[in-house]
Amino acid sequence: MRRIVLEQPFSRAAIWSARLALFALVVTIYGIILVRGGQQGIPGLAALGSGFLLAAATLLLALMAGVAIWNQGLKGVRSIGGAAVIAVTLLAAPAYMAVQYARLPSLNDISTDIEEPPSFSRSRAALAARQGHVPVERPRESRLVQRQAYQRIIPIVLELPPEDAYDLALKAAANRGWRIIEQAPPGGRSGIGRIEAIATTRILRFADDVTIRVRPRVDGARIDIRSASRIGSHDLGANAARIQAFADEVQLLLSAR
């Protein structure tokens, strides 16, 4: 006598969650390629945002499929598990950005000197390197917000001659991978040295502007640095992190002398 074995049906929601996860992954990678390739306007950011939205839809669909599998005894656990892993991985970046957006003030221009921030060069060479972009000067009132949010962002004071401090700053900027677009060693009546650079973010290759000022002091030199983002009104803490990394690099080079 033959036995009839009833095979459990496969959850259609699980199938579609797996397909949507792969589609979200492809769209996100495509968006990253566009942005890294220079499409940092609406086309690139729209593609990247679409990938994140598709990842959120994937996670929701996977949860719905999981409920159906639990209640109806359907197959598809592995499919929704893989889809959920892809979705959560893709959503990790926007989730981190959301936390930073809520936790930090809306700033996109950070300086170690909030009273007299270093100004960006408007020379022909600097403007050409920045494609005509010059960060706007922020009023002092808006910079006071920085003091509470980033208390570790302070001037770098060194017991070194200005020339040596300038060399350290120049080497630290190079070690951070910044592209130096203009430099002027300390000298002249003011004795101030300046370094202009462009810093590029690792993944999306956003270009941010950096200027460094080296001033002589009676007991050495003072280095001030200013970092400003070109895109958006909220840098999610990126400029403060960049300045802190520069300060750490200067201290590392100083200790190695």
C-alpha cells in the first residue's frame, strides 16, 4: 500500500523577500558606484537611497513571511534568513547615520578655533582645485554649539618653532591621505603658515575641505584646523572625527621625533 507524503508548500513571501534582497543589494552597489564615480548629486544619491528603501521593504517582507511560516507551517526559513541578513547589513549604515543625526547638532563646519576660525584660501589655485567652492563663514553664535558637542576639538599647542610645527602638520595631513592643494610655510610679518587640503571620505568619496593655520607663540606654535563638508547641513560628526584624527597623527609624529 502506497503512502501519500504531503510536501509542505513554500512561502511565496519568503521567495519574494529573497529576490527583493538581491535586488536591493544590486541597487545599493550601483548607487555606491555612481557616487564614488562622481555622481554625488540627485542621480547617485537617489540610487543609493532607493537601495536602502528596498532593504527596508525586504526586512518587512521577511518578517511577514516569518509570521506566515510560523502560523501555517510553510517552508522558506532559509530564504527569509538570508534576506534578513542582507537587509540588516544594508541598513546598518543608514541606521548609524540616523543615530548620529539625532545625537549630534546640525553642523557641517568644525574648527579648533571658534573665535577666529581659519579662513579658506581664495587663490586661483585653491579655487580651481575646489571647483570654485568656498565654505561660507559661520557666525560665532552658530559655532558656540560646537563647544558643547565636541569638547575635545581644541587648538594643538606645541613647544616647537613654527617651522617645525608646520612640517609636522604638513606630514600629518599627508599621512591622513589628504590632497594638499596649497601650502605656505611660516614667514612674513605675521609669521603664519597655511595648508589647504581636500579630504575624501573612504566609501562614498565625498570631498570635504580642510584648512590648517600655524601661528607662532612665545613658547612655540599653535596649530588650528578647520574642516567643512560640501554636501548637506549635517556632517554626522565626520568633520570633528577628521580633526581629532589629525590631532592624534600630530601627537604620534611628535612622539616619534
